[in-house]
Amino acid sequence: MKKIKTLIVPVLFLLISSVVVSQNIATPPMPAAPGGAASTPPPGLPIDGGLVILIALGMVYGVYKLIMKQKTLNV
């Protein structure tokens, strides 16, 4: 039963997250500037190379934890 829960829970999280991301959320219009012209939205934050490094480190840590778990089970 535990193996089934271990498989079902991540699959459900993936399915739910895809539904949440696919929803179209309308943003309210930006307020007009004092001069009467519509103001432009502020620039978003860039996603650059730091994200790739974090994902790689997370994968390395996950593999490390799996190896350590296998060593403790074999002892």
C-alpha cells in the first residue's frame, strides 16, 4: 500500500499543477498616469543561469540521498 501512495501522490501533484498553470487569469488594467497616458507595467524579474544551477544541485542532492538510503538498507 505504501508503494502505491508513493506513486500516486507525485502523479496527482503533477496533474493538479498542470491544471492550475493552464488557467487564464485576467490581470486588471494599469491605472492611468497623471498626464492621462496609460502607464507601462513594470519589468519582470529575469530568470537566468542561476535557476539551472539550482535545478542541477537539487538533482545531485537527490541522487546523493538515494545512494545513502541504499547504503543504509544494505547494511
